[in-house]
Amino acid sequence: MSQQLFVEIVSPENEIWAGEGDMVIAKTTDGEIGLQPGHVPVMALLAPGSVVRVLGGRETGEVRVAAHGGFVSMANNRVSILAEIAELAEDIDVDRAKVALDGAESAGVSAEDAEAQARAERARSRLQAAEAL
């Protein structure tokens, strides 16, 4: 049997998902990172509105999570995603996310309105995680 990663994805409210996977792909502030068994230890900030993918997780073969803020760390084949807010793709209300994105975009998100930008990023990452964008 090949070696796998133990992956845990948590937010301050609860554990979102934990299990084994072959690879974790996450977008960091320095770019996209792929983590496989044997990867050197790493710690990085998650990019705003990230989609974290765990390949080889669950019976579907892939776990997708919308993660907002936080960081990813890996050591000894253990990956921890610690996110300020996180949602499993199958738990995302796609219609609600579309309405939130439309509302943020129609309001004309400006560079000065950080909260509106954050709402738009969260809505986009939810839709990307749910593969609806």
C-alpha cells in the first residue's frame, strides 16, 4: 500500500474534514502548492478565497473545500489547513453564493471597500469549490 497524507481541515467553529489523501492542492499567497507524501515541511498563508483540494480523499476521489483566510502546514506526512472560515463543497448553497456574488459585483466593488471585496472573494471561492463557476 502506498503512503498517504493525513489531512485535517479545521476552522474555529469545527473540524471541516479529516482523512487520508494522496495529494493536497492549495492556493497560497505565494502561489499554488501541491503537497504529497515526503514533501519537506512547509507553512504558508492561504490566499484569500482559496479552494483546497484533497486528491484521493473519500470514495469520490476528491474533497473540495472553500477556505477563507488562514494557513496550511505540513510536516511528517500530516497536512493541517487552519482556516478562518471553511466549507465543504457539498455543504455550499450555490444559489445563495450566486446571489452574494451578484450583489457584490452589482454594488461595484471598489478597491477601498475591503469588506465588499472579501464578500465577493468568499462567494467566488464557494462557487469554485462547488464547481458552479
